[in-house]
Amino acid sequence: GVFDVVKDEL
Amino acid sequence: MNIFRLLGDLSHLLAIIILLLKIWNSRSCAGISGRSQFLFAIVFTARYLDLFFTFISLYNTVMKIVFLATSYGTLYLMYIKFKATYDSNHDTFRIEFLILPAIALALLINEEFTVIEILWTFSIYLESVAILPQLFMVSKTGEAESITSHYLFALGSYRALYILNWIYRWFLTEKLNAIAIVAGIVQTILYCDFFYLYLTKVLKGKKLQLPA
């Protein structure tokens, strides 16, 4: 879903 | 990457550089909260541990190293090199009231119960309130140097730009993180009072005075 987690942000 | 997130990261970097230059050039950390800087160093340490075993992009890695180095460099300047100018009498916010709830909340509300995820979540929660000692100190001293208010404006703008970045990513139906968004909104709201004073006073050449 849209809230799957992606840690590409600082 | 989008323009909002890039401007946000650059605003964040600008804030850190403004602070370092202010302390280095004036050889003084008067008016700056060492406690907030300490919290920022914890935030970056807890969040950027993945630096050593995940590679997202050169930009990501370089910025993480720069943020870690500058935050510890600021602590060094404040607590060692220019320790004599550190205004501990006005920098009294009880940061344990920020750290402990952030730890508790990270253990209760997170995406998955792993060490790295709990630390990341803790850093997100802590970052949202890390500026409170600084804002408290400005309200206690009743005013801030204009360079300090520029620092705070750049720092507050960074997460406000990240909110625009999340809206942009939502329209692109990219993946988002609810915890980061909620904490980012709280973080930005804490600056609203300051933003109003900055835009109505500092930009007109007046001194920044927070109601004590």
C-alpha cells in the first residue's frame, strides 16, 4: 500500500 | 528525489552551516542551546546507523556523513572549544522529558519491532521535539541574534519542505511513511510561532523577541 516503508529520505 | 526534498535537505544543510559559521566566526555560542544540538546529534546517530550497511545513493551517503560530522562538530565547539561562552543558565530545558517519551513511543508505535527500525522511529520522534530547548532558551532570554533566527528559519523550513515532498510523493502514489509524516507535521507546527515573528519582525530588520 501507499504506506509501505521506504527509507530513502534523510 | 524531488525539488521539495532537495530544497528541504539544502535548507537543513544551510541551517547547520549558518550555526557552525556563527559559532566559529563570533567564537561564541551565546544564545544557542547546547541541549538541542545534543538532541540533534542523537537523532542523526540513531537514524544514520544504516549508513554502514545500506547504500541508497551517493547523495544519501554523503549527506548522512556531513550531518553526522557537523552535528558532532557543533557539540565540540559548544562544549569544549568555546565552552566558556556557553550560556548554561538559560539552557535548562529538561531533555529527559523529550528523550524518554520518544523511546517509549518508538517501542509502542513503529513499523516493525527490530532494533534498526526502533532506532529510526525513535530518531523521528525525537527530531520532532529536539528544537524545544532552543525555542525555550530564546523565550527565556527574551530575544535572539538575527543570525540565530536565520538558523531557526532554515531549520524549520527543512521539515516544512519535507511535508511538500510527501504531498508530491503522495500524488505520484509513491511509498510514504505515516510516522515520519505525523512527526514532521508536529515538528513544523512547533515553529509556527517563530515563523510568524521571523516573517513579521526579523525580515523588517527588527530584533526577534519571543514573548517570555
